[in-house]
Amino acid sequence: MTNLQKRSLLQTVALTAVAVAALVGCGKKEEVAPAAAPGAEAPAKSEPLKIAFMYVSPVGDGGWTYQHELGRRAIQEKFGDRIETSFVESVPESADSERVMRDMAGQGSKLVFATSFGYQEFVQKAAADLKDVKFEHATGYKTAGNVATYDTKTFEGAYLAGIVAGGMTKTKTIGVVASVPIPEVVRNINSFVLGAQSVDPAIKAKVVWVNEWFSPPKESEAATSLINGGVDVMYQNTNSPAVLKTAQERGVRAFGKDGDMSAFAPQAHLGSAVIDWTPYYTKVTQDTLDGKWEGGSFWWGVKEGAMDLVKIADDVPQEVKDRVAKAKAGMKDESFHVWTGPIQDNAGKEVLPAGKVGDNAFLTGIDFYVHGVEGKVPGAK
Ligand code: GUN
């Protein structure tokens, strides 16, 4: 190799290292090796397990991503120097995400959490090449030998919030700012409405789609149009507190979702449907450290401590709070299932007969609105 070739190679390596460090380095804990005494053997110390998290929105979004970040911090705290965690935020659901995951693996990460639905195809592509890395994909449905999927029953939180909405709406019209039209989001919209209708079957609902997970201006615009249409209690499946803030500006009520959003709009806040990813992240980290990672699909909810409705507002009547407590207790001991028939779609067709509980195949394929919701699911026939 000529000197020029050597220099160029070194430069390339240095540049790549800088680029990758810039990309992957946020939140990374540096390990400094202790200096060994001259002549003494350095004590054998096993390398920490490197774990990387990929986030779709900013780490401080106050909702979806922030909750994943709390899970990351919790495992770093719990497992100490046995693991080294890092994250990359605001990664679009595009080929960029595949590049980020490959870089994470290049940096030595052996466990990668891809925390948004739209990463699915890119996880599959990266995982097919990087067989010594375990991939964990949040909310997806495609597994592989080194790809597990995991999710939280966010629809249970939506139902509990719906009970509160049903007890608080005066216009009898509630609304949802919806993000990306996938079954999970349609299921959450419907579950919110079913919760409200368990208090008052006459309640109607409106939905506005923003087609993004995180866009505070669009979320706010959508909330404004719901309020202008007569909605006085709102839920959202987007990542920021924009809907809640808009509710406060306009004197109506709304919920936090994914994270505790009470501090963003205390007067409007009716409760927050909070996800706790920590129990799952702890399990997977422990399994991986023990060499027992097996993959599979996990869907935890209220029963497993992964979902809760917290900080219900003081002015919500006790009778409504009691209904929430009863539903929650039923979710815990499995005596109550949100999706129990009779349930009709908004065209009057029975989708679940009386007494029948929707199984996972039903729940993951919901592509209709329930009775009382205005309009059509985007893309539905
Ligand atoms: N990415 C950001 N927010 C969400 C969410 O609520 N659900 C899913 N599946 N992916 C997300």
C-alpha cells in the first residue's frame, strides 16, 4: 500500500468513526478502563452488553418516545456496568432506519430496539444480514430467528380514558386525533369510543387523521378542527402533547397518551394513558445477559403492569372513577375484555356477536369504525 493509499484509508476510518459516533453516540455511556499497575495483570472484566434504541420522534416528545427512553434509563440504572445503552432519536421510518441499525451493529450493539411500527421492513432487512444481533421491533408483526416483536395493549388505556370521556362530555361528541392508519390506531380509536359508550351509548365520535406519528402543528390543527366541529373531549394517537395544549387554549378537555402529560396542560388534562416499557426491557435484557433470548411476540397490558390510566382529574365524578377502577380490575383478573360482543360497526353490521370476545386475530385486523364514529377508516372498502 502506498503512503497516499494508507493516508486515505486512515482518513476514511476516522471520518466514519466521527460520523457514526455523531449518529449513534447520543446518550452513550463511556467506559474508561482503569490503568493497570506496571507488571500486574489487568483483572479480567467482561465487556458490557451493548444495547441500542432507535426512536422515531425526539427523545423529549413527552409521549411515545419519551416512555421508551424512560425504559432505557431504567435498565441502564438496574443493570449498571453490565450493559451500555445508547439511542438515536428522530429516525424516519425509511431506509435511513436500516442504515442506523447497521451502524448500531457496527458499533458493537448486540441488542437493538426499533421502537416504531414503520421500521418493520428495515428491521427484517438488517436482521437478515446481522445474524449475531438480536432485534426487538415494537408493534410489528414480523418475527425471525433474531427478530422478536413486542407491544403494549394501548387499547386498554384508550378504553379507560373513554370511560372518563363518557362521564365528562357535555356535547356528547368526543374526538380523536389519529396518526398513521394501521389496525393498532383504529383499534385505539374504537376502544376509546367503546369506553365512552359504556357510560352513555348515545355518544358520537369524530376522527381527524394527520398521517404522522409526530407533528405538533398538524396535531394542533386537527384538534382545532375537532373542537370547531363540536367535540369537547379529545384523545390522540400521536406522540406529542399538542392536542392537550390546544384543548387547554380552547377551554375543552383531553388526555395524555403514552406518557404522563398532565404538566403540559393541567386545566385540560383528564388523565394520561401511560405505557411502562420497563418490565419488558428488563426481561429482554436479563434474558440476553443470561444467553436465554428466545424471541417471539409479546403483548403486555394492564394485567402485566405495562399500561395504566393515571392522574384522573379531580373534577371527574367519583361514580366515573369507580367505573374506571372496575374495568381496570377486570382487565387485571381477565374477567373483563374490552372487545366483547355485541359490537356493531358504524354501518350497523355486527362485527362481534353477543358474549364473544375478540381474539388476537380479530384485534390485529380491525379495519372498521364502531357504531357512533363518523366517516370511514382511510383505505377501507
Ligand atoms: N411510533 C410512534 N408512535 C407510535 C405508536 O403509537 N404506535 C406505533 N405502532 N408506532 C409508533
